[in-house]
Amino acid sequence: MTNQELIAQYGPREAMEYDVVIVGAGPAGLATAIRLKQLAAAKGAEVSVVVLEKGSEPGAHILSGAVMDPRGLNELLPNWKELGAPLNQPVTSDDILFLNETGSTRTPDFLVPECFHNEGNYVISLGAVTKWLGEQAEGLGVEIFPGFTAAEVVYGEDGAVRGVATGNLGVGKDGQPHDGFQLGMELHGKYTVFAEGARGHLGKQLIARFKLDAGRDPQTYAIGIKELWEVPADKAQPGKVVHTAGWPLTDDSFGGGFLYHLEGNKVTLGYVLGLDYQNPWMSPFEEMQRWKTHPAIRAHIEGGKRIGYGARAINNGGLQALPKLVFAGGCLVGCDAGTLNASRIKGSHAAIKTGMLAAEAAFDALQSGRAQDELSAYPVAFAQSWLHAELERTKNFKLWFKKGKLIGNLMTGIEQWLLPKLGVKVPPWTLHGTKPDHLALRPAAEMPKIDYPKPDNKLTFDRLSSVFVSNTNHEENQPAHLTLKDSGVPVAINLAQYAGPESRYCPAGVYEFVKNADNSDRLQINAQNCVHCKTCDIKDPTQNIVWVTPEGGGGPNYAGM
């Protein structure tokens, strides 16, 4: 049964009314909620705020490196140390390494570009910080509904966003309701803030509906694949930060590794690969596993134990790819808009700042008696903010690397090292991208196959054992949340022309091509494995795969990530 048929039979849906509805309990959404409540308390006003979170709790689906710039948090909650924020490990040293197959070269400190400096930053678990932010929000009176997916945008008769509807519960794989069926409910707001993270399911729809990307560059993305390790005490170097470029990539693909030492003998490490790579034989997961075997990386974790795994797409298109931030009835914040600073590999400070700016615009509008119009003050304030200035300084970072590694490294040095020393904060030139990531793949026959080594199950692992340590789970008897516009396309086009890239770009083993009884091929979708990284929604060359929301609470349950 379709959603409309279910509503016709079991409806109408119940509705709850709020001043502000926020989709996503990540740093951006929670900062929005906290700032709204702070402003209301200061003015003696009442503002009702609800946050929907598809994970089992705030932080369950959050994945980031992470080295955190506390600037946004300093503004949101200046007394965060007294409040017990889990920013416990300051950065103590920075290494930038250029790797070849067997060795590495460290960049001298005096040549390190401005964007890679981490003085005053903290090595954190962003999941832990997000959980703590959720506690602060609830303490201020924010309602948080974990385990509830915002599955649908609700529009008013005038076309403005009126709120969202949660997904139905208790629908079987066959699309039919079963025992325990529960119709989703609507949450209406005078304003609705979308904070779903990169390639947000509803944000993507809003950008298309309101043409928010008109006149902007196409957004581009990378996939970040991360592991958490517990290492022997003699290998622990709390606060050490390592970034790498070069090997194992042998072409001009955009990518690099990160390795951060947390407190408590923990090391978080991972690999970021731009989703504009050309070779369909490439596997981001296998590149990450191979990268760990390099002597410069192995030395940090050998003898330790892997205790966590996850993957998430990140946006890195920069300022030129930011969509219009507002539309009638709501706005986009954080990575739903694309405000991550790719050159710094940091987005949480940006997410918090955009959430605060959106909250301030929404609060003023509510105080004026407005509802469901454009919060035009938000993009104006963003354009005048330190965040906009920061993104402007690094606006060309990813785009230079599209011209090759040599040019990318050279121009990053010029823009982020030389120009600041000359007193030039913003590069006087602006590059533009023209091609979305899914158009980058070349036919498999034109590209070299890549032979990846088998895992040793000590340092390197396979996908399924990795998914196991991500604590991923979905209710089995539900419609697949990974859908195909045309079921014939994967075999007729993706397999025939690109050797079935979805079987390699997915870091969770969701997609595999199997043989039918008549020896013909078909694509099997193991939706149970999905870690919600959104890579398939971005990289599928035919844009035939559409990621939709599963039942609330499903997906990974990251611990310490």
C-alpha cells in the first residue's frame, strides 16, 4: 500500500503544533534548539521546540573524525567546561605526512598551511559531544524524540513548508500493515529547520522543489570511512594529530588519511575519498584498509584492537556550492546546507554556528508574530559571520585538486600559506565546479583494475565484520529503504558499462550482483547492512538509487565514535 492509501484507510494523521520543528539531533539541530531556548529565557518568552532524531539517541548516527574547533561551542555555551562537555583532550602535536608505498615525508612545521593548524582544538568523539548537547537542550526544555524519522515534508496550501511527518511503523516488506501498525504523525511548526547532515533525505527534496541551488556550483562529496581502536598504553600519544596524503591513491583522486589519539589509549583513524573519483574499480573501503598497512600508520595501532567502525558522506563543495539557505517556512543548517570546511576537515563548529544564526532569525520572526515565511535574516547574518569569512578563505580548496594533485598541493600552499603571510586573507580568484560526482565515473573497460589484498583480520578486515562492530540493525520485516527508480538499470547499465560500482563504493556490503538460476545477473540489496552513509545516493552513475528513511531507530548505533 502507498502512504496515501494507508492514510486514507487509517488516517487522518495526528498532528502536534510547535513554534519550531527541527529535523536532526546533530550539532546543528541541537545548537538551533539550545539557542532558541536561550533567547526565549532572556526575553521571558515561551517558544516550543521539538527535535526529531532518526537514531536511537542523539549521537547514535553521528560520525566524524574528529578534531573540534571550539569556536562555535564557545559562543553557544561559554561555560561548557563547567557543564561537563566531553572535550577532554587538547591537540598536542600535528603531523602532515606525504606517503609513498613504503615511506613518508613529514611537512616541516613552518610550511604547514594555515588551514591545517590545530592549536586550541580538541580530539573528541563527536557522538559523545552530540549526546551531551542533547542533554543540555533537554535541560532547557527542548523536546527530543529519538527513534523517529522525519520521512516527509508537509506543505501548506500556499506551498510553504508547514512541518514534517514521521514514518509509519509496522509496515511489512510487502508494503502491507501488520500487527502493531502505527500511522506516522505530523509535527507542524511556524518554522521548520532541517539539520539532517550531508545529503539529507528531505534537504535534497527541498533544494530541488525550491530551486535553492539555482546559480550555484554542484555540491560535491567525499566518503569518510572511520575506525576506532584501543591500543597498548605504550603506543598512546594523547592529542597527537596525523594527516596523510599520497599513497595508496595512485591516480589524481582526491583523498587522504587521518589518525587522532584520544584519551584513554584510544586512536580514531580513517580515510576520506572524494566521490568524484573516475575508476569504477576503486573501493573506498579497500583503500582505507590498505592505507592502514603503511608503516607510518601501522606503527600507531599494531597490537591494538579495533572496537568501532562507521562511514559517512561529507560535503566538500565549498562556498560556491552552498544552496540558498532559506525558503518559505524553513531553512537548512549545518551539513544539510553544506557548510563543512573541507580544507580543515571540520564541520561541527560550522554546524553549531549556522544553527545559532538560524535560531536568532527564527526567534526574531516569532517575536514579530510571523510564521512560515522566509527567514531572510539568517542568510544575511551568515554572510556577515566569521564562518562565511572562514569558508571564503578556503573556497577553492577542493576545486584545485580537481586539476590534479600537483596543482592541488601547489595552490593550497599558495592560498593557505603564502597569501596569509602576505596579508591576503581571501584568494583574489574564484574557481567553479560544473560536474556532479555521479558523472565522474568512466567505463570500466577504460580504467585499470585494482587488486586489493585480502584482509588479515588483525589489522585489516572485510566489510561484514566491520558492519558488525558498527552495531547496525534494522527491523527485518520492513520495506527496503534503498529503492530503485528502475530495477533494470543496475544490470543493463551499471554492470554492463561500469562493472557494477555499487558493489565497491558501498562500505557496508549492501549491494552485490548475484546469478539467477538461468545464469542472468541481478542486483541484491542487503538493506539490513546499511550504515546510512548516503554514498549510493550520491555516487550511483545513473542516479537510480534513492535512499529513503527506514523505520526510526534503525541503522548504526555508534559508541565512542
